Amino acid sequence: MASILDEYEDSLSRSAVLQPGCPSVGIPHSGYVNAQLEKEVPIFTKQRIDFTPSERITSLVVSCNQLCMSLGKDTLLRIDLGKANEPNHVELGRKDDAKVHKMFLDHTGSHLLIALSSTEVLYVNRNGQKVRPLARWKGQLVESVGWNKALGTESSTGPILVGTAQGQIFEAELSASEGGLFGPAPDLYFRPLYVLNEEGGPAPVCSLEAERGPDGRGFVIATTRQRLFQFIGRAAEGAEAQGFSGLFAAYADHPPPFREFPSSLGYSELAFYTPKLRSAPRAFAWMMGDGVLYGALDCGRPDSLLSEERVWEYPEGVGPGASPPLAVVLTQFHFLLLLADRVEAVCTLTGQVVLRDHFLEKFGPLKHMVKDSSTGHLWAYTERAVFRYHVQREARDVWRTYLDMNRFDLAKEYCRERPDCLDTVLAREADFCFHQRRYLESARCYALTQSYFEEIALKFLEARQEEALAEFLQRKLASLKPAERTQATLLTTWLTELYLSRLGALQGDPEALNLYRETRERFRAFLSSPRHKEWLFASRASIHELLASHGDTEHMVYFAVIMQDYERVVAYHCQHEAYEEALAVLARHRDPQLFYKFSPILIRHIPRQLVDAWIELGSRLDARQLIPALVNYSQGGEAQQVSQAIRYMEFCVNVLGETEQAIHNYLLSLYARGQPASLLAYLEQAGASPHRVHYDLKYALRLCAEHGHHRACVHVYKVLELYEEAVDLALQVDVDLAKQCADLPEEDEELRKKLWLKIARHVVQEEEDVQTAMACLASCPLLKIEDVLPFFPDFVTIDHFKEAICSSLKAYNHHIQELQREMEEATASAQRIRRDLQELRGRYGTVEPQDKCATCDFPLLNRPFYLFLCGHMFHADCLLQAVRPGLPAYKQARLEELQRKLGAAPPPAKGSARAKEAEGGAAAGGPSREQLKADLDELVAAECVYCGELMIRSIDRPFIDPQRYEEEHLSWL
């Protein structure tokens, strides 16, 4: 048997290519270049299935990629479209003349119902081969079935609705389980619910659709030949909660709402469009006598589900009595009407016929058309052929239709991924809003288009719509790229000018106060917008110029704060004598450079507050850069001015620990002028070491002398170690101070004696007080009575000095005795040294033949060697190599010089005459060879290299020479 279904690509050459009347073409627009590179694929493409039935096709249904068709009166052909080459034939097993009236396949493709003309119904499950009759359904000619999409599964249908030719609606449930010989029947129950009536009585139930809305409500739409009924409500609580009994019980006393059209075909058909499987339907199409009623389904409406209803009337020649329509299927934007010889597709948005597809007479008249909701494919068939329609990109031209209808939101939704089309929609919407005088909306749309900027701007200017122009400019500014700096500068400047002009026009009008405030808030929002911050910062100079030209100082300050241009803000406050506000800005933003710049101004008006701010910032400020402000401020000489300067300088010195000389010098000058009592305390606190004080000693000396602070001068003299000048000046102030200065040079007794003599001379000659002079003599042990006597006048008697003279004589006698004792100890020590030297001359060491060098570990007697008293023995050359690295540089140079001279010296002569000649030559020209050897031994063999100081000094040397470390490291790898 030939393949029943070929893939679309293999049969494309035999397919009829059909598309709507409006082809999709590119719309050229400024900013886009649209070229159609490939031929546009039509929306509806028909394909004839390569299949020749063995008998005529009487019915065909498709769902969930499962196709079932009845052939003749006794054969059922089932095809899984995913495995098209494996068809399945099932024999119905009918012996009578009953024909297949209709077939119904649920949304899962699992449950197939076959309604026979003999009022019998057969059931076939997808997973079984057995055809099972439904006993409870017998006697009912089934016209329609409403499947339960919420509860239906592959094994059970759940509660479903069944409509009959007698107008009755039944509720039933089917199960796929077969069981044994006496197992359960597939029809679990079958009970009546409602009867549909027309004017003449009960009417056949042509279509049934049962759905459940997102809010849990259930609704059923049923149609007869002329009427469309709606049943809406919630299921009853309890055991019947999943069924439809409660829904229909609500209409037991009154008929449900319905729509009626008088003309009749003798039948009708209802089609739904559901975007996703198991979701609520969005639209409907009802084929009846007058035409096709189509519209949207709104599950949220309480009274009626139908909305946006329109009727597409049949064209001439189509309808009752002429060429009646046979079936209708609904897609997202079209419904397809099946006639005996053709298929017509009508756009649901415009009501225009966009497709007329005629079929060849050789295939026979068309019978029916169905839709597979899972794949979106449409299927039509005759008695001898099957056709399939592919629906591809149905929404591609919908945006144009919505655009023509001025439904811009929907048009934008359906061309969101096509920038050229979206730009066209936005431009049309902008023009529409502009003509409707909705200028702000128009500006927002224009800003999203690629239209010429100048053209749009002139458009708003001519209409005198500055507010809309500002909106347009703001949105254009937000869409700029970082590299478009020039455009951003122009836009920000223009926007600023527009706002300022608007504010200037509204400011003097008391009736427009609210509008002025609103405009001001929008302007401030523009200036502070994070999106525009980068552009505003780049053009801040021009914006400040505009603000200044309009005299808007309030917004100048506001903008400067936003741009963090605090210098301009502080300058503004200072110009308006708002010094505390200026200081508040400085203290809040803590910028040292701004403090340096504005401190000279602020300190003249708010010195205490400014110094408090300086102290609060602490080390963030450089006190040296604040000195000019303090100097200018303290030149007034008032106590308050000097005290504020001293307060900050003391904070820098005592708290921050400043060591800069300029700061200490300035603090000294402030003390000297304003607080002399603190000057000496500061100098004493600084210490008496000239290397540790942080002020300039010469400057301090000159400053203290200039202001007559003698005690401070004495202290500076002491720090400078000018003790004579210190004593001379101290004698003018206080003798006790002079005595303190005289004791300072502790290591120089001669100077101390000289200083004390100055004090003694002053006491004797100036004060003429012998007792004080004697007390001074007692205070310094360096002074003797004979040193002081020349200062006394001739008339002074010896009685005043008797005790002093006796004490001096006793001291001399004691000193002589000490000298004699020291001489005796020195003589004894010299004798001991002579004895030790004599003993050392007789000491010796023994070298055995097997002794080895302590360095190279070779026999010692092979070469000249050295023997130390500690027992270590070295070859002469080995000791030289061991000692050389530890010698200072100058000794190494001396060692090289001795080696060079020793190598150049002539060898010793063997004869006595020649020896004398050599000694004479050496005496005449330089040191002898023996002297050079002795000097070399003194350098090399002064001590043992292992036991002497050389080894101690080498304790911090590494074991491996750093220059050879890398080589040694690699040798171990």
C-alpha cells in the first residue's frame, strides 16, 4: 500500500500554494533598509495526501495527531500521523445496512465514538482493537459531543455531554478498561440533562462545546439549526461537583439566554479557537442560515460569553437553497468556510475574503472539514481524496490590518519583532495623536520612531506645544548612546531653555501658581534624573550659563548641588552673606579643597564655627594650607581672633601630632603676641634636644627677644647649647636660673667652671654678698677658693674664707694620697705584665705527621702552615682564603698590597755578604721580605679563624653565598 502521508517538503511540488489577498511586503521608512531576500511563504498551503482509499470515505476526524476515517460501511482506518506508514484497520463487524452517521474524537485522540444511522453508537479506544457497542446509548441518533478537556484522560473521558437529533442533551462517561467476559461496560452512565427547543418544539443539537473558565466557572454552548444557547454557572458541591448536573439545573425553571437567526440551513456548526491545548477558548464562529456569526469569548462576563459579535453574510450564490456551506473551522485571525467545490477563508478582523481555493471535479464534492487543535492543521476530504492545509505565520500581516483600524496597541503587539513595521505603526500612531490634539502622547510615539528629528521638532514648534516638545526631547535624550555626546549636549541645553522660558512666563501670574509649581517640579526632576546625569554633567557649563542668563539663582544652586559642584554653591551663599549655610555645605561634603578656598572669607565672620568644623575634619585638612587664612584673621590683634587661631594650632600640635615646622613656628608667634604665659610651657614641653624640637630655634630666639620674653630666650639658648649666652641672660633675670644653666654641660668641666665663675663674679661684684658667694662656691665642686678670691675687694678680711681655705687644703692632701696609691698599683701591674711576657716566649706546640689542615683536610706538612694555641692548624694559603672574606675592605686592600710586594721582592741570598747586601738594599729602597711576611702574618694569623672574633662577626652570614645560591639550588634537584 502506498504511503498514506508524506512529509510536506516531499510533496510541495504537487501542492497548491494559496495565500491571502494582501501579501506581506517591506515598508520602507527612514532609518531602515528593507529588502525581501526570499519569497514569502503563503499563510495557507494546501497539500493533497498521497492516498487512494479502497472504498469511499464516509467520515473523517483528527485530534492530537490521530486521524480516523471510515471507509464504506464496515471499515475503520486509524493512523498515527507521527507513524504514517503504520496504518491500522479495524472492522466494525456490522451485518446490517447501518451507515456511519458521524464520528467524534476527543482532544487526547484516545476515545473515538462512531454514531450509526441505526441509532447505535460504537466506542473504540486508541490502545485497543475491539469495537464496543454502548448499550445505554442505543436509540439515540448522536449529532454532537462536548468533550471534557479539564478531566478527560487517555483512560477515561470524564463527564461529557451528548447532543441528539431529538434535541436532548445527555451526560455520560466512558472508560477504556475492558475487563473480562463479565467486566464493566465502557459506558459508565448515560442520563438526560436538558432538552433544546425551537419554536416548533425540540430541535437537533447540532453542536456542543463544554469549557471551564480560568475562574473555575463552567460554561456550555449548544446550537440548534437557528439558535445558539449559553449555559453558565458553577458546578454543585458534593458528589456531582465534577459533572454538569448543577450547571443545567440552574436553567430548569427558565430558558437559558440564546441568539436566534430565522433563516436555516437545516443544520449549523460551531467552531472555537483555542491558543493552547487545555486552555480556555478565545474566539468562536457559528455557521448558520444567515451567515457566520463570529466574535470573541470573554469568560469573565457574568451574563454572556459572547463579545465583539459580527455577522459575515454569505455572498450571492451561497446559503440555503443555493450552495449551502458544509463546515466551518476557526483559526486565530480567519475562519474557513467549506463549500461543495471550494474553500473560502475570511479575515475575522476585516470580514474580507482572502482566499478562494477551488477543488477539481475529479475528486468529487467536498464532504467536511475539521481542525486538529494540537497541530493547527486543517483537514478536508471528499469520498476519494484527503487534503491538508498548513497554516504558517498567520499573524504576520495582522499588524497592517490593526493599523488601518487605528488599533495601535494590537498593531504594535503583532510586529514587535519587526523593527521596520513597528516604526511604521509608531509613526502612524504619532500622526494620529497629533491630529487628535493629544500632543503629549504624540511626542512619546514620535520619540520612538526613526522620523527626522528636525521635522518633528518644527511640527511641535509650529503648533506652539512647548510641553510636548520638551517631552519629545526628553525621550530622545534617554535613547541616545554614550558616544553621541554632541547630540546630548544640544538636547539638554534645549530642554533647559524650554523649561526656563516656561517658568519665566508662569512666575508672575498668580492664577497659574499651581501650574508653575508643577512645571518647576518637572524641571527639577529632569535636572536630577539618573538617566540624564551623564549628559547633564557633560553640558553643565552651558546649563549654568543659561540659568545665569535667566537670573534663576534658586535653580543654579539646585543644579550645582546635583552636579556636586559645591564650590559654586558655597560661593553663592557667601555672596549673599549666608555664611552659616555656606559652612553647612562645606561640613556636609567635607571637601578639603573647598575649605582651603573659602576659609579666608568665613573666618572673618564665623571664626568659632569654622574652627569647630576644622577640628571635626581632623587630619583630612592640611593645617599648612589654612595658615594664610589664620594669619589674615589674626592680624587684627584682638584677643578673640588670636585665641581662635591658637585653639586650632594647639589641636594640630597636641591632638593630631603635627610636626611641620611652619605650624610650630606660627603657634610660637601666636603665643608670643597673645598668650606669653603659654610660651615657656610650650617650649619646655617641646624638650631640650635640638634634634627633636619641631620649631625653628633661631626664629624662636629672635621672636622671644623681640617681645622681651627673657626666660623663653634662656630656654632657647639652652636648647642651642649656647650656655654662656644662657647664663649671661639668666643672670639678668634670676641667679637660680643661671645656676641651672651652668650645670647643663656635664661633660665639659672647663666650661662648667667658666659658667660658675661668671655666676660667682656676678654675685660678688653686682650683689656684693660674701655669704651668697660662699654658697655658690659650695654649690659647684669645680670652684676653689683661689678661683673666687680675685673677685672680692681688697678690704674683705680673711675671716670670711677661713673655713673655705681649710677645706681646700684638706682636699689637696687627699688628692695627693690618691695619686701615690695609683702609682704603686701601676708599678705592680707592670711587673706582672713583664712576667707574663716572659712565660709566653717559652710556649710551643707539636705537629704530628698525620695532622691535617682544618679547612682542606689534607696533610698539614705538605705546605707552609700556621699553628694556633687553640689547637687549630691551617695551610698558609687555606687560612688566607678563609680570612679574606671576613676582613674589612681597607684590610683586604692592604692584604693584596702585601701579597703583591712580597711577590715582587727578591728571594733571600744564601751568602752572608749577599744577605747583608739585600738587607742594605731593603733598608735603602723599602721594607724587607721578612718585614712584609711579618705584616702579612699580623693581618692573617692575628687570631684563629675558628676561635677568634672573625667567627663571631660572621654569625649572620648565610651558609651559601647568595651569588651561588641558584647554582647550588639547581645542583640539588
